[in-house]
Amino acid sequence: MQPVHQILFLLISAVSVWLFTKKVKEISRNIKLGREEKINDNKGQRWRNVLLLAFGQKKMFRNPPVAIMHFFVYAGFIIINIEVLEIVLDGILGTHRLFAVPLGGLYPFLINAFEILAFAVLVSCIIFLIRRNIIRLKRFISKDLDGWPRSDANYILITEVILMSLFLFLNASDTLLQLRGVEHYAAHPTGNFILSQYGHPVLNGIGNDGLQIMERSCWWLHIVGIFAFLNYLPYSKHLHIVLAFPNAWYAKLQPMGKMDNMKSIQQEVLYAMQPELVPVAAAEPQKFGAKDIRDLSWKNLMDAYSCTECGRCSAACPANQTGKLLSPRKIMMDTRDRIEEVGKNINRNGAYKDDGKSLLHDYILVEELRACTTCNACVQECPVSISPLDIILELRRYLVMEESNSPSEWAGMFSNVENNFAPWKFSPDERDKWIEEK
């Protein structure tokens, strides 16, 4: 039966890796649909961002208890999966605990560390499930998460609980079979492990054959669960586990209050004031702002795929907290949904075929954009260096400059700036008259 198991394992592994690679390539293509943006300055600071914001989760530690639990889950994902290497090699080669003999005494130490971490992950995930579904924190019950997004978070947490439980029961059944001297298991003695040994009393009533079935079942379910998680990841908000690192690298380093100006706009204003400077063969000005995802930069699109949907941005947004329609989290989720829709359009037709929709108006409404105060609270709070404000500003720029769509109050201010060089309705010659009034 062993060769059959090996062939089955190789087949499952190959299909899983192929499907994952295919989806990753699709996401990479979708991100590249955005316009070009060069980001390669100050590499030292960018590496610090990766270490502090992505690896160290610096922003999460504003709330230490939650940050510690999140760090356990994060560390569990990175570290415990080192043991997957042994499982994969055992599956391919038909061996059992391949590293036990070569690593000697180091092997039990590593598995013990993995077990402690697995238990911490398990407890943390249960607490997170309680926070979401029983305590129901405000940012987790927002209508932004209605439907699939709320289920997505629960599915991932439940999967983590199952995977960690399988890991502990796998070790418990394995070491108990060793103690009973069962062939194949006794040939690779590891001794008891720090936590799974407490499962022995629960399993003692099971015969050797049943215990072997349990050990093999836990082994298969654990590795198949990991492969399933691997392929679920690109469809889930948990893609941020991967994208948090490049997103931290490409994060803006300039002060948050600084907005990017369009040179073409500056030139248009200059030419309006000094027509004699207009070149004979003046180039047509580029489109102002963004209407759809192709008008946004690739970094904006990466931001959308990196969103954790944690809601810290919306919880900090003054517009959102005063009951206005704006939710920075929804801005990112809508952007990602539109990217995915455009990607599926390309998959169906070989190239993008106009579907009559756009990010602006069809996904994100004018009322949402106008509610933004550009205070940067959302940017400050995001744990993975996302800037919802960049997308908001680009969409608002398109509204004002391409559609001439702005509130009447803004139109009066713009007119005053154009005619009087100030927001107020006073000519430059009369600007100091208030001094004469007593």
C-alpha cells in the first residue's frame, strides 16, 4: 500500500501547487493592470519597514493583548509550517519522521517548541472567534462585512483550530504507538512531547489498529488541510499574510499630510495664467485622477489585495464614526472586488472587454468620497501599510476635474481662488481693508 500512498501524495501535492501558482500569477497580472509607479528610494528605511511593520507587527502592539495573540497566530503560520517540510518528504519518500534520527536530541526540542506554539495558536484563534461572534466588537459587525467577508474570517480561524488540533493528536497517537512498541513507530523513537503526551490517557482505550488509523488520518488531514489552506489563501483576505511584506517595502515614506500633485495640472494652471509659455506642439494632458482600476497605480491595487479587513481604518475614521457613508475598509474591499471582476473579464475574453462598469459610481459612491476629511487616520492605523486615502483622492480628482462634479460650496471656493487667488470673495486689492475697520 505504501507506493499507492506515495503516488496519491505526489498527485495531491502537484495539483495543489499548480492551482496555487495559477492563481498567484493571475493576481500578479491583475496588480500590473494599474499604471506604472516607480518606488525604489531609501532602501534602508524600506527594509526597516519590512522588519518593524511586517515581521514585527509594530502597529498591532498599540493594543498589546490582541497583538500578542495575533503574533502567536502569525508565528504559528510561519514557524510551525517548518514541520510541513518533514511531512512532505515523508509523503514523497514513504518514510516516517525522517528528521528524528539525523537531528537527534534537537528533534524533540523542536517538536516541543512547535507544540507550545500550536497550543498558543489554538487558544488565540478560539479567543478571536469569541471576539467576532459572541462579544461582537463593533468593527466586526459592521455592514461592510455582511455576507462572505464575515464568513471568510471565521472559516480561517476554524481551520487554524482544526489544523493545530490535528497536529497535537498526530503527535499523541504517534508517541503512544511508540510506547506500545508497534513496528514502524518504535523504529523511530522520539520520546513523549511536552503537550501531546497529555492526550495519551484519552487514547489509551483505543487498540493498536485503531490508533494507527487515527495517526494516519491525522497525518493525511493535516497535510491536505494545509494544501487546501494554501489554495484558499489567494481568494481570502488572509492573502495579507504574503502581501504584507512587499506592501511594507513599497509603503510611502513621505509625510502622510503630503499629497502627490500632477505635473500636467500644474502646467495647465501655469499656461492659463501665462499663455505665452504654451509650447507650439503641446501634448494633450493626461486623464486627471482615476475612474477605474486601470487609472490607479499598481501600488493602489496591491494595497487592495493586502487589506486584512480588520476595520481599524474605519474605526479611526471621523467621518465613519459620525455616521457618514464613508468606510475606508469598504473602499479597499470595493477596489479588490472590481479588480477581481476585471480579471475574470480578461480570463473570459482573452483581453478586457468593456463591461460598462467602473470603480467610481458602480462600486464607490460620490457621497462616500465627499465625506473624507483627508485626515490620514486610516493610513496611520493600518497595520499593513495600506493607504485608502490615495484611492479616495484619485477618485475625487476625477470627479472634480473630469466630470466637474463637486458641491456648490466647492464651486464658489474654486471660482474665488481662480479670480481672487484666495478662497474668499475679496479682490486682491481689498484684502487688507479689514485693518482699517475699527
